[in-house]
Amino acid sequence: MYTVCHDDDLWRKLFYTDFPWSSPLSNHSVKRRKSSAVIKPRHLALYRNHLTLEQRWLTGKVSTRFLQGHTDSVYCSAWIDKNILVTGSRDRTLKVWHVPSGTCVKTVKDHHTGSILCMKVDLKNNLLITGSSDATCILWSLPKFEHRVQLRGHGHSVLDVCLVGNNRIVTSSKDHTLRVWDRHTGVELRQLLGHSASVNALEYVGGNQIVSASGDTRLKLWDIQTGQCLRTFEGHKLGLACVRFDGKFLYSGGLEGKILRWDITTGNCVSELIGHAGIVRSIDCLEGKIVSGSYDRTLKVWDSKTGACVLSFQSAQSSWIYSVLLSSTRIVSSGQGKQVMVLDFANGLNPL
């Protein structure tokens, strides 16, 4: 019995069988640190940690931290390292946070002249892109937040941004258009036309394809290389606010207060996730989980296999929720209020 319990190779096999997506208690989009030393993990401890973590995702046992420093609504956020978060606000600033301590370690200001509404990070290329109500996007070099390129061309607020491969950026706007840009030169390559209202959200779905979600109630699948609309998804009765792709299904939400799940290959709506009592403003997906944030001030976690709501954090924020961000161990939410809330499911667990 002693030999079995302390056979690290056995626990390693069991760990990666039961938790195939896992890189120990880390965020899914974060780079690993390079090291010349080979560290042999203790897989029994890892296994116990992940069992505890899974139980917490089922029971909702979390540690809550609030990040305070913005002076107005917080519209967007992104991870730029395992414990480092960047947020964008109506106060026209970016703030960089060390989440475990709750400390703001950097404020970037005096670049955008309007609210910072959206952002995307490309950690592989050390790039952050932000979009603003000033109708521009800015590309920043990480980690110093050096201003590299500014994208100008939209006639109204930039509502979302999307990175496609190593060369292209797609933006969407209140001016009803999508625009494709060369990320290195900042040159606009083409416009994608077809929506009849604000294009509120974008999602990359593979290859040269993206999906847009609009206030006109429709989702559209585009080939950005040709500019062609490949498919239109119809089923929502009211305007859309958000869209996410989990590798198999699309999830969209908006004014109706429900989330629709779509088969991306057929364009058919296959199910509905019902439970919110207000606009579904933001969705994120990871590892079989879907998290949604709403104007009803709640966060909900859904099982992607069954569509069941497995957790609901009532009055998660004191006001409308604008953005949710999901990792293996945390949910980040922000909204009309000035503070960012972090729900930590791994608090007290050894990251090993």
C-alpha cells in the first residue's frame, strides 16, 4: 500500500487521465516560465489539489477579492500573466493588477481619449490591443505597455477586437462595420459589411474565420481573407451583446436574457441556457464550463455538456455586469461599478 500511494508515475498517469486539460493550477492563456532545471511534480498532491478544485467549482466555495482603483465603470479585462490582470475603464485608463495582493502595479493613461471598451491579448507575441469609444484601437507592446500602432478608420466606438493568426486584427464598431487590419503596419485591408446595427462582439473560430454578434439580432460567420459572409445565424428575437466559441459550439447572449447554443457547421440553434433575468452582456468558456454575466447582477456557471446552471452568484456585483473572464481557478467580473471582483476557487491550494 505504501508503494502504491507513493508511486509518482502512477499518480502522474492518473492525474493526466482525469484532468487532461490541466497545467497545474494555472490560467489557460499564460506562458510557462522557462527553466533549465527539470522539476518533478508531486502528482499525488496535484491530484488532491485538482479534486478539491473540482469540488469547489461544484459547491461555489470561493475566496472573493475586490480590485479598487478605477474611477468609473470597468468594461474589459485580460490576463497577461498567471497572476497579472489588465483592466480597461470608462475613466480612459488601463490598470495592471497583481491579483493575489490586490495591488495596482501600473496605470496607463493619456493615450485613448474615450472609454476603453474592449481588449485582446496575444501572449505569444507580447501584444495587447485595446478599442475605445474614441473610434480607435491601440496596439501595445508587453510588458512595458509601449504604444506601437494606432488603428484609425471607424466612424464610431470600437466595441470589440479579435486577433487572427500573426498578421490580422479584426475590429467591430457602433458604425455597423467590421474592419480587417494588418497588425504590423496598421493599414486597413477591407471592410466587412452586412449588419444593420452595432456590431457588439467578435469571436475567432479558426483558420481565417470569425463570428460577429450584432444588435440586429444576428450572428454572422465571415472569411476575413475573402470578406465573404459564409453563414447567418438567426434565432434571437432581440439584439446580441456577446458571443463565444468553445471549440465545438457557439454561445450567444443579449437583450433576451438567455444564451443560445449553436452548431457552427449547420447554423442551427441546438439548445437554450435559461436563468438570467436581465441582459446577458458577457460570456466566457473553458474546460467544459461556461460563465455568464448579466445586468441582473448575477454570475452563472453552466455545464457545457448538459446546459445546466451549476452555480449562481447572486448580486455578484452591485450594478450591471459588463465583462466576465474565466480561468481554471478564477472568475473575474467587472461592470458599471468601479471595482473588479475576483472569485478564486484555488485559494489556499499549493500551486506546485
